[in-house]
Amino acid sequence: MRAEITHRYGDLLVHDGLRLAIRENEFLCICGPSGCGKTTLLDIFAGIVKPSAGEVLIDGEQADPKRHNISFVFQEASTLPWLDVRANIGTGLRIKKRPKAEIGRKVDDIIGVVGLRGFESYYPHQLSGGMKQRVSIARAFATDADLVLMDEPFVSLDQPTREKMQREVLSIWEHRRRTIVFVTHNLEEAVFLGDRVIMLSTKPARIVADIPVDLPRPRNPVSADFTALRARCANLLQEMHADDASQESASKHEA
Amino acid sequence: MSTASLAGRWAGGRQFRPVVLNVVSIVAFLVVWHFASALVNSPFFPPPYKIVQAFVNLAQHGDTMGNSLWAHCWASLYRVLVGFAAGVVLGVPLGLLMGLMPGFYAATRSIVEPFRFIPPIAWIPLAIIFFSGLPRFAFLIFIGSFFPVFTSTLVGVSRVEQIHRKVAVVYGASRFYVLTHIVLPTVLPDIMGGMRVALGAAWLTIVAAELSGGTSIGLGRMMVNYAELLQISEIVVGMVLIGALGFAMNEILLSIERRLFRWRWQVTL
Ligand SMILES: Nc1ncnc2c1ncn2[C@@H]1O[C@H](COP(=O)(O)OP(=O)(O)OP(=O)(O)O)[C@@H](O)[C@H]1O
Ligand SMILES: [Mg+2]
């Protein structure tokens, strides 16, 4: 997938000619300050928001959810309140008109993976925030999408559940490779999951760092290599913040 | 009666208490009525048993013109159902259309909205000129039930959350799928609420329309006939039947709502 994107919301310039190439089956993590345009970027990748200028090409074609097999774990709560857990998870499969038997089987499998067995007929209002998020994750992986966009999917989960979900996502991905774009604020998570970590600047978002993660899997978060890479990312982030701060104070002096 | 207490009445194991309480309320109401009537002691304030007598008499022998009580009930009910159905069948799609095309609504607002404030009763003179028989009544009830359904559908569409649309669109849903699987489920509770308001408006309208003439049958007509004879009890029978029919239809709608909106009702139970 290659993208070159300029996007504004009214007068607000979010992306200014942001260029990004993602390899097929790559696990790409994106970090960046709040409000820099990560969610917008994923929306544009998915083809559900049209960029003001530029394009997103998947296999040389304009990104289009009707043509490409895309799924999305949204940052905000996105379960459909009128459907129970089972029906929520099957949403993507039903839209794609898969046979009933296949939907039943896939939903059943993924329910076990996300640990919601026993809650199949619960409605979203009867679930906790983290459980709802797991429903969204299950829905995204039920469809066997070729491109999975995940927007801070694990923030509402406790540490053990989060680690379990990280392992599950990795094992799904290793079982059948697909392209995953994963937004997170958590550097450890980014380094643990990604083939590559990209850091974005504040608006308009530029890529300030593009760090390949060459560590062998399964990765050990306490190994020296891992912690070194993590520290490198943290330093980059700090420099970026320092830059922003100095720029800010400079512009204040000018004024 | 509030929806919450109705919901409680239907709630499986807790059904019993509200039913008992309602029976007690009805008995208390009748007792107070009885003694108030005895105190006033006037032919213009009959006690409850006179109403029952009048009801039994009407049910067995029909009215003074030989029309049976059931013919009156059915005539009114039928008119209400036809007009109400027309109101729903036109109100929902138009509400959806205008809700989904805010530009269309904005452009026609100053025509559509003032109509809402013309009460159905104000349409009676025109209806008398243009229609007769069933179409006249159905038209008036349509006017009365269209706007509650239309307006609540219109308002409901604005409640559709962008994120829910995104969920469907990202998996490749068509506009039609979004309409039927995202917009409609969101709006349905508002539509049902609008339908229950419309039902009240429909009964209000039918009685007014029947009072204005053009028919020899219908509960409203029956009441006017007995008013001319100064027979209070028969008039009250008509009132009670209107209340009972309206209540029954409302209960039917509520139970449909409960079945449809399990995902919502469970919150309130
Ligand atoms: N629909 C919209 N209309 C107008 N402005 C928007 C819209 N969506 C996002 N923005 C603006 O675009 C910018 C980027 O928003 P976005 O949601 O992409 O940020 P983000 O990087 O995902 O932030 P966070 O990490 O907090 O989720 C923000 O300044 C936001 O105010
Ligand atoms: Mg975001």
C-alpha cells in the first residue's frame, strides 16, 4: 500500500503531503502525539474519509472498502447496541454476504480467542468497556481482512488481558499474514508488535522517525535488544517534544 | 401511566404486584365515584352500576336506531386503523428521507413545519367538503397521526452515530444496507414512540370527526345520539370504550416495543 496524503478539516491542516509505503503483510505501528491525525490517517487508509488531496493505493487501486477486504478496530466504542455479542461480531461477515454456516463457525472461533465465551447473547449495555472493545476486535478479525486497521485497540484493557490480546493478534497474524496498521501511544507495545514503528510529529503530521524492528519473534520485552530499541524510540519522542517546546518558546519570543 | 411502571408490570416474576395495585386503584376509583354520585343524587351524575347497566343493555339490544354496540366500536376502530396505518406508512419514509437529506428538509421546512400546527380538527371543514364516508375519517386520522410519526422519525435520524455508520461502511456496506441496518434500528424506538403519540391523536380525531356528522355509526356518533336524548350513562359507555380500545392498542404497541428493543428495555427494567 502506498499513500500520499494531504488532508484538512476546514482550515485545519492535518496532513501535508504525508508519504507512506506499507509492505504487504507488514505489521506497522504508528505512534504520535494526541491530535496529530492518526485516526484520520486510518480513516483515509480505509477509504471511509477522502483526503483533500493525494491518494491511497492498495495493490495499485484506490482504497475502497467495497473492493478491498478491510477491517477496523475503532478507538471509540463501536459495538452496535441493538445487536448481541454474537451478531455484533458477525457484522462484517454478514455485510460481505458470507454463508450462514461460515459466519457461525468463524464467530464461534473468534469468541473463544477474545475470551467472550458465555457472553454470546449479551447486549453491549450488559458488557464492560473492555469487553465491548474485545467484541470490536473480534469483529475485525472475524472477516479475515487483508488490511486490519487498529486504533489504540487495547487501551481499555487491563495489563494481563492486554498482553493476552497482543499475543492473540500476533498469532492470528502469524497464522495467516495480512497487513496490520496499529496505532498506539505505548512504545513498548509498538516495539513488541511491529515490524516497523513510525513516529509522527504534531500537526501537520510528518514522519519524524521510521524505525525497523528487526528483533526475532517471539520477542522478549526484558531482553537487552528490546529495551535498547524501546529507549531509542523514547528518546526520539523526547527530542520531538523538546523541539516542539523550543519552537513554541521561540515563536513566543518573536511575538 | 408511565412507561416505567408498565415495564415493571410486564417484568416476569414481578408481574403480580402492579396488577394487584392497579385492581385496587380501579376499585377505589369506582367506590369514590359511587359515593360522589350518591351524594349529588342527580340523574346527570349516574353511579357506576348504571353505566354497567347501560353497557349490558347496549350490548344486548343495540342503540335506539338498531345499530349494535360492536358495530359502533368496529366502525371507529376500523377508521382509526386505516388512517393510522396511512400516517405511519407515509410518515416513516418521509421522516427518514428528510432526516437523511437535511438539505431537502431545510429547503422545505417553512412549508412542512406550519402544517404541524394545524390541528386535525381544523381540517374537518375541508374534509367534509372533499370526502365522505371512510375516506373522510381516514384522511382526518391520517392528518392527526402523520406528524407525530414523521417528526419523531426525523428527530431519530439525527441520533444515528457516525461511528456506527463507519462500522458498516468499512466492511463495504452499501447506502441501502446502512439505511436498513444502522439507521433503521437506531430510529425504530423513536418511530414506535411517535406511533404511540399518533395513536392518541388518532382517537382524539376520530371522535371529533364522528361528532361532526356524516355517519350514523361509530362511537363518537353514538355518543352524540345519546347526548340529544340526555342519556348520560350511554355517553359514558362510549367514553369508557374509547379509553379501553386506545389503552389496548397502546399495550399492543408497547409489547411489540418490548420484544423489539430487548437491548434497550433491559436497561429500564
Ligand atoms: N470530523 C472532523 N472534523 C473536524 N476536525 C476533525 C475531525 N476529525 C478530527 N479532526 C481534527 O483533526 C485532528 C486530528 O484528529 P485525529 O482524531 O486524527 O487525531 P489522533 O492522532 O487520532 O489523536 P488521538 O491520539 O488523541 O486519538 C484533530 O485536531 C481533530 O480536532
Ligand atoms: Mg485517534
